[in-house]
Amino acid sequence: MIELDEIDFALIRALAEDATQSAGALGRDVGLSQPATWRRIRRLMDQGVLDGRRLDLDHEALGFGVTVFLGVKLATKGRVSLEDFERAVSAIPEVQTVEHVLGLYDYRLRVVARDLADFERVLRRRVMTLPGIGDVEANVLLSEEQRPGPI
């Protein structure tokens, strides 16, 4: 377990809010100099607490107005390897995330599409032709609120 102090948590919260802030601006917020702030950020990265920086895209502004979560149950485990399924589903550009889960379904996929007709095309021509595909349940995203988590 990595030992983190209140300044580390303050930096993590600030970066979760806006990862584009400079080390100087972050340091001013937490009471450290720019070099001391950069050293802490580098330590958090080296220890694996911070794992890169991500860009949040507005899919709707890019023309993808529909997001659907798919629960996927494989037809028969063992007939198709999980790696083969994951490799095939990851090759579909509309599939944004692939999560191997425990429960009713084996996988949870986040799929974006231009509209419902486009989603139906992706479902029929790409998802339903995947190796080992079995039951699929679709849930259309109505709204989403991003939360920073318990930090």
C-alpha cells in the first residue's frame, strides 16, 4: 500500500478536476513550490497512482448522439477463448470500453453510435457476428454525471 498524505490527496483531487493545470498552479493551490509539486506528481506517477492523462471527448458534439451499454453473455465458455472475444470486440471502433464482469453477463460494452439506426447496424453487423456471442442486453444511456470518486 502506498502511503499518501493530505497534500497528495489534494493534488489528486485537483488533477482529477483538471489535469491540464501546470505544476505551478497546482502548487499554489496546495501550498507547495512548483518543483516540489512536480516531484510529488512524478512520484505519484512512478508509484502507479496516476496513470497518464486522458482527454474527455464530447461524443454528441462529434456526431455520436447515442450511447448504449451492452451486457454480453458468451454462448459457451470454452468454445471461444476470452482473449479471442476481447480482441474481436476491441477492433470495433464504436465500442469505447470492454469490461469483463462477474454476474449475469460476461462482458459490459460501452458503444457509441450516430443514432439508433446506426446503433442497430453496429449491433447486427458487428457485435452479433463476434465469436462466441450469446445473449445481449442493451441499455440506452439517457444522461450521465461524472463523479470524481472517493478521493
